[in-house]
Amino acid sequence: MKKCVCIISGGMDSITMLHDLHKQDFDIYALSFNYGQKHCKELLYASENCKMLNILHKVINMREIGNELLSGSSLTSNIEMPEGNYDEENMKLTVVPNRNMIMLSLAIGYAISIEAGSVYYGAHSGDHAIYPDCRPAFLKALQKTALLCDWSKVKVKAPYLNLNKISILKRGLKIGVDYSKTWTCYNGREKACGKCGACQERLEAFRLNKITDPIQYDTI
Amino acid sequence: MKKCVCIISGGMDSITMLHDLHKQDFDIYALSFNYGQKHCKELLYASENCKMLNILHKVINMREIGNELLSGSSLTSNIEMPEGNYDEENMKLTVVPNRNMIMLSLAIGYAISIEAGSVYYGAHSGDHAIYPDCRPAFLKALQKTALLCDWSKVKVKAPYLNLNKISILKRGLKIGVDYSKTWTCYNGREKACGKCGACQERLEAFRLNKITDPIQYDTI
């Protein structure tokens, strides 16, 4: 059985990937990070999906480290959450500095310690423009680093790197992912806000797949 | 003033680097990691040196993460500490999986958030044979990754990469580093053991510099 570490946030992309790997008979060790986000709603969904699939799920508490070292992001600090479409200036505010490299480094360490051959994360093409650490060039450099950091040769994979959210959703629907058990909104209220960049992207993906998003929204 | 993050353990290499950067008028933000080592003696020396130089020193608590994700190392677990010379099989036991990549990723995140241009760590040529993540190829791959992970372009530097412990000590003695305020031994007893691989390397460096190590040893 192919043993791997799978980084999941609880959002639709990483949860689709989790089910996708499960369908492919991977022996999955799921890993999430609480890096001091304003809410942990998506982590609860991450856990729920793992429970459903009978997958060991570790949630690493990075709150203290986030507060101590990685301040300056609206996901972790008191800066007001930007609304509306993603654009570069807006989104710089929602980025935890070096988040993917930090999460991937820890996931690689975990993979080495449990003798898993690979680490999966859910970067996709929709993030390329706005997040440097979701781009192919970053992944390539990180993959190379991962092969040099230890005696073990851990492969880092981003199977959705060249898919957009619309195609990922299409794939997830095909393999029967229940999207009512995912959370995308940057706010952690009972219903998703429908206004933030993350909600807008999600809603567009459902619209273009001609299907209704099963979660509830405040504004629509 | 050149602003940088400097990763220090409290051992002789990183403490020499700290004083070296200080002499070169860097605006230093020192960073240490408590990743669940069996003792924290070297961290106390790290703090003492920073206090002396009036440098902000953050110690990041990675104990929980270490226990949760990175077990299997004799530095963090209950496996018996290997004595005698370093050799590959022995030293694999003292390695925390992916330690340098994890520490460097966090240091890069910190550098981004405080707008420092570079991250320094104390890898040296004596570690090349035994630690993959102290080798030039690893550093080069990581440097490239660091330039791609964010809008900021943080440079990762290992100024002693091609120096051995003997040359580093020579340099430190020249700039007046007080080596009684450094700790190298893998054991955390009052006196250094003089037997572990780390002590043996340290003692050799002093011997070849024709100077007496100012710290006390159990066995010599």
C-alpha cells in the first residue's frame, strides 16, 4: 500500500484530494495546521472527513508560533478581512508568511519519521497568480530540496497543480465527495459570508459545474 | 543597517556566527528552537550571548510538534545516546527528521514578517558527510526555494558552509568569542561528557588550535 502524508485544510480542494487519494488506495496520514487562523471551522470539517474515511488525522497547533513569528496577516491578526475579488494587494493581506514551505517541511519530517514515501498538498492553478508558494516554480524547487534534506527521498506532490477549482470540483463530484462537509469562507460564522474572495471562487466553481453549493450562505 | 534572522543553537558554530555578524554591524534577530531535545542547556547559552550583545532572541517551542511528528531520534526520544566518533549509522540516530528545513522555513517566515533580507544558519563542512541538510546541494536548493516562496526575496546564508570546526574556532577566537558560554555536548549534565561525538569534535578543534577548552569535562 502506498503510504503518504496528505496536508488538508478542510477546504474543497484538499478534501477532494483526500478522497481522491483514498479512492486510489493510498495509506493516508492526514495533517492539518492550526496556525492561528481567526477560526477553525475548516479544521473541524477536515477531521470529519478523516473520521469518515478512517484516516489518522493530526492537527498541529502552530498558534503560538504564528503569533510569535508570523504576524502581519489578516488570517492571523486583527487587520480587517478584505472583501470582494482576490487581487494581489488584497490577498497579500491574507497570506501567512511562508506558510506552504513551513507546512511542507513539517509534513516531510513527519513522512520521514513514519516512513511514508510522499507528501501531498492541494495547490491548484487558481492560486498561481496570487500565491507565490502555490506556483509550479516553487513546487519544483521545494521538490528538489525535499530530495536533498535527508537520507529518505520524500516526494512532494501537488496533483491539482494544473487544475483550476472548477475542474477539481468536477472531479470531486465524480468520486462522490460531499461538499457540505467542506468550508471555504475566510470568516467563521455559522453560514459562509458569500462575499470574501474565497467564497466567490467557490460559488463560481459550483455555478460553472451547474450545481448548487450544499452549504448555506449569508448573502445569497 | 543590514537586518537579518540568525538561527542559533548555543553551540560553538552558531554562537561564533552570531558574534561574527554582530561585528559586521548586522541588525540581528536571533532565533532558537526547542524541538524537544533531552536538555536545553545550549539554549541557555544562546540566550546569554544574545543578552550580552543586546539582541532580541526568540526561542520557539517545538516540543509538542517534535513529539507528535518527528519522533525516532535519540535527541528527542528515549533511544540511548550513541557515544564515540560520529559515523553515519550512529548519527542517523541523533537527527531530527528534516530539522534544518523546518527551522529555516520558520526563520524565512519570520524574516518576511519583520522585513529582514536574510536568514543565517551555521552549517559547516564537518557536517557534510553526516547530515544531508548541511550539504551545499541542500543549501542551494533551499536558497532557490526561499526566493520563490513569497513576494519578499529572503536570502539564506550559511557563511561557514566551507569552513570546518577548527577554522570556525580560529575565527571566533580572533574576534573574541568567549567559548565558556557555549555548549556542545549531547548530554545536559553539569559538565560536558567528553565522550559523545559532539564533544570529541569540539575537543579536537581546541586541540588543533592549541588552546584549552574553557568548559569543564567529566572525563578529562
